[in-house]
Amino acid sequence: MSVDGWWKSAVVYQIYPRSFADSNGDGVGDLRGIISKLDYLQTLGVDVLWLSPVYKSPQDDNGYDISDYEDIDPVFGTMSDIEQLIAEVHARGMKLVMDLVVNHTSDEHPWFLESRSSRTNPKRDWYWWRSARDGYEPGSSGAEPTNWRAYFSGSAWEFDATTGEYFLHQFTRRQPDLNWENPDVRRAVYDMMNRWIERGVDGFRMDVINLISKTEPFVDGHMYFAMANGPRIHEFLREMNREVLAGKGLITVGEMPGVNVEQAELYTDPAREELNMVFTFEHMHLDAVPGEPKWSPRPLLLVELKANLAKWQTGFVNGWNSLYWNNHDQPRSVSRWGDDGAFRVDSAKAWATVLHLMRGTPYIYQGEEIGMTDFPFTSFEQFRDVESLNWIAEARGKGIDDSTIMNSLRARGRDNSRTPMQWDGSRHAGFTTGEPWIAVNPNHVTVNATDAVADSNSVFHHYRRLIALRHEMEVVVHGDFTLLVPDHPQLFAYVRSLGSVSLLVVANLSGSECRFDAPPDFADAEVLLGNRSESLAPWQSYVVLLGDAAA
Ligand code: NOJ
């Protein structure tokens, strides 16, 4: 395989540094904590580590609000710690990807401090400033320039009394959107990225990168349509590619809310020289009431999920996709779509199997590999995430009762996946010797990495085997995808094939037995994973191989 496509056979592991491992007892995970766990990650076999942001930040959105792109926040460590981390990761044959958050900065970033200082400041135009709606007193109710709502509740416009104008923020009011129309902004971002590459990082995960090109003029309506995949987005990404990425063998993944298959193909077709792959969202929205915010959960229909994934599996011509069920913005998949009670282990394995053997680059979120579950939240005081806190305030304001709000937070709150990594069964799960910034899941006594590594039947070793299959078998990387039994409400089954080699992947993604008649060709196929039978027990999954995969 060409060096440039190395990321097609790679598996990425996402670290949420705040919750991974705390080396100094302050209750917050840090870079030295990550260094202490690299051998564990090497045992798992992942190729790339992606760090959620560790840059200097007021931590309004846990680091997705950056006040200095070229320094490390003291809660995580120092520049010399990150240099050491990069070296230690490389020494183990792995690569390191940094989060790149350049749709917005923190309101404490010096660029924004200058921008807000006066209407004539040279950096005024680095952000989006607008005057009050015609006929309204600036700062008064209803005077916002447009009716747009921010992703994290409230208006997307914040009034700034210093200059009497409003600035745009798609996320919290402490995350003003950068103006990518201004070439000086783009130059500053590219220079910063180049310096990180010089420090040795191997790629970038780009936060909401398809929101950077805005459609003007700004008018009332849905903010989303004015932002996602805007008119200059491809131009900006091609420019970034030329100025920063080209020819360096990096891995790039763009987080892209509101992207469809056709657009994703444009972003990732190598001939267009933009990005390697994208994070897509359609499959993450199938269990929300259509047209409603994410806080209105409904059960997932497997038939819909399969149809959606099959469309993405077969929809690319030259482009490439990423594969994920979990990250720091989603609840834990084993609680969301599996069974986090009696069948925790089997259901975690079944969902992992169907994900990892599809076409695309799989992403594992810390703790997923040991089947970590959602947290049993019982009171609003337990939440830390700004999105959840804003939602509680907004929902109460709308008169929604507390128990409905609590149910939505338990089902969808991002803190579910942000509780500390469960290393062992000891107090605070071995995450910290101090008081953790957010509570540790009480089930760490039974769900933890130490026990999982020691048990050859654990979720951990299942992930290790799946990762190894991708490394060993071209069919996993390049094979065609054919969905079987699309209308079956419990079974997820598909075939990957490349030349004379075929892989059959079968999972019962339900808590009741069902039957699967494999295509006759597979009668004598070699079992690679799981137990094969015609009648599948709840959450049973297996993988069989036809042909010589090593060829
Ligand atoms: C997407 C990130 O994954 C999320 O955690 C963050 O809150 C928003 N972008 C804003 O940066």
C-alpha cells in the first residue's frame, strides 16, 4: 500500500485527556498520565492516538475553546510534556493526531481580545461582528442581528457593550467564530499548523471544519444552512492542503455535521487534495425524533441504521470515510444500542464486530475497548458539560419537568462518555489519587482495564483481535461491501469481498434469539471470530472467511 494511504489500514484511538489518566493527583487527566498508559495502548494494537484539545484554554467547553494554540494548558502539562509524549508515541511505532479547533477560538484568545477592543482594530474583521437589527436598541430583547440559535442553547449572537455590536458564536458565547474570509486568519492558522507538524504531530482531527465558510448575507432562518458546507469551503480546504498538509504522509479527518455522501466524496477524493476522511453524523441522528434537537431520543430501528450505513459503505467512488459509534460527544454505545446489564460483554463485542469490519478507518473512544457504560446520573449537580448545563436552564425555562430533562440527559448527555477511564477496581478506578473532576462510574469495580486485559474473553481482547484483522487482511481494508438481510429487525449481516476472498460478518443486535441462514458458499468457511451457529443467541456475533486472506 502506498505510504499516502497508510491510514486506510489504521485504527485510531481517541483520548479525552481530562478523563484518561491523572499523574499529579489534581483530579484532572494530563499528558504525563497519557505517557504512563502508552504500553496499554500498544497492547491493544492501535496505530494512531488522537488527543482531544490540550491547548491553553479557559475550559468553558473542556478545551474546545482555545486561548493559545501554541501552548499547553497547565491542567494538562507543558510543552515539554507534549514533546515527550510525541517522542514516546513514535518510539512505540504509533502516531499522534492533534485536535484542530479553528472554526472558533476562546473569547480569551488575544486575537479576540484585540478584535473586541474597538471597531477599528486591525483584527476587528477576524471575527463576525454585526450591528443590532434595524430599528432595535443594541442589546435590547430581540435586537440580535438574526434569529439563529447556537448549538449549545440561546442566541448565536452575543452583544458586546464595548463597541455596541454583536459577535457570532455557533457554540457557547465564549467560543466566537473566526472569519475565514479574511486571508490573515487563514495564514495564521496555517502557520500554527505547520509549527505543530514541525514539532512532530502526524495529523489533525478538524473540529466542525465544514462550518468555517459562511453563506452571506446573514439572514433569518436556520443557522445551519448558512454555515455547513458554505460557498468557499472546498477552496479553503484545498488552500490548507497546499499550504500545510500536502506530501507529508499525515492523517486528516474533518468533523462534518450535516454532510451527505456526495459531499463527503468531494471532501475526501484524493484527486481533489482536501482531506483524507470525514466524521459523518447521519447514523448518529437516527435515534432522535426527526426535526427535534438531540434531547428527544427515540429507539433505534436497526433496519434504518443498516440502510444508512449501507448507503455510506457503497456511496464513495474514490473517497474514504471514518467509522465510529463513540466519542466524547456521544453517550456510550453499549448503553445506547447494546445491553449494559447482563449482556454488556456480548453486546459490546457484537457492535464492535459490525463496525470494525466495514470499509473505512475505525475510531475507538477511550473506555469503549473495555465496554464502559453510561453513568447512572441521579441529580443535575452531577453534570459538568456546558451543553448539558445550558440545556437544563433552557428546558426549565420552557417549563419542561425535571424528570423529562433528567431522562434526556441520561440518554444523550455528553458527560456519559466523559467520566474517568476505569483502570482498575480501586477507589476512583485508578484514574487519580485526588478528587476526580467528574464522578467515576461505580461499576469500575467490575468494568475496568486491569480485569479486561487479564481475561482472554473480554471486550478488550475482542477489540485487539478486530484491530489485528484489519492489519492482516486486505479484504477488511479494500473489500466491497454487500448488506445481507436488510429488512431483518435484529440481524446485521454483510459480506466483504476482494478477489477470491470473502468475509461474512453476522451479529444478532438484539436481546432475543434469531436464526440466520448463511449463503451456501460459506458452509465450510473458516471461523475467525466468535461462535458460528444457525440459531443466534442474544447479541451473538461471528465472522467467517472464505479463501486465502493472506494472499
Ligand atoms: C465538536 C466537538 O467534538 C465538541 O466537543 C465541541 O463542543 C464542539 N465541536 C465545539 O467545538
